[in-house]
Amino acid sequence: MADTELSNWFIERLTERYPRHLIDQLEVVLSVIGNYPDYVDDALITFNRLEMTSANELRDIAISLEIESQKKPKKVGTINEKYKDFVAPERTTDIYLSVLQGGVNR
């Protein structure tokens, strides 16, 4: 947890909310830090923003952030291998104007 002020706030919040179960809460926090080190800071920021109250919620946020980061963006417009070597013919606009005016395509 890089932001010490936010980390202190978090520990104080856990202490106020769970005085009898603080050790259990801190064990969950330690497991989150160990299992999701890349997402702890963002999870803590989200935790604060959403005004959450338990270490389990911090864990859930970290898991959610990890899952979202693993999703690969979908490819836009994949090439069909069957048609990849085809080239569309280029025509002049006169042909299209002739057809639109009722003429025959030459």
C-alpha cells in the first residue's frame, strides 16, 4: 500500500468497525497484499470511494480488478482467411452515374 495516509485511514476504519475481530481483518488484508499486489492500491482507493467497511470487501475489489485486467479487448474486424487475397475492382464514378441514370453498365 503506497499511500500511507489512505492505509492509515483504512486500518483505523477496521479498528473502529471490528475491534474484536481486527486480527482476522488484518489477516485478510495481508492475504490480499500477498495475492494481489498489483491491485491493492487501486482496490483501496475504490474501497474508500465506495465507503466500504471490511477487509473482505477490499479482497473482492482486488479480485474484480484482476479479472477485469485479464479480459482481452475484442478484435475489431477480423480478416476472413478465405477472402484475404481478393482485391476489390476499382471503377470510375462514370459507370455508377450511367447506371443511376437508367443506362446500361458498360
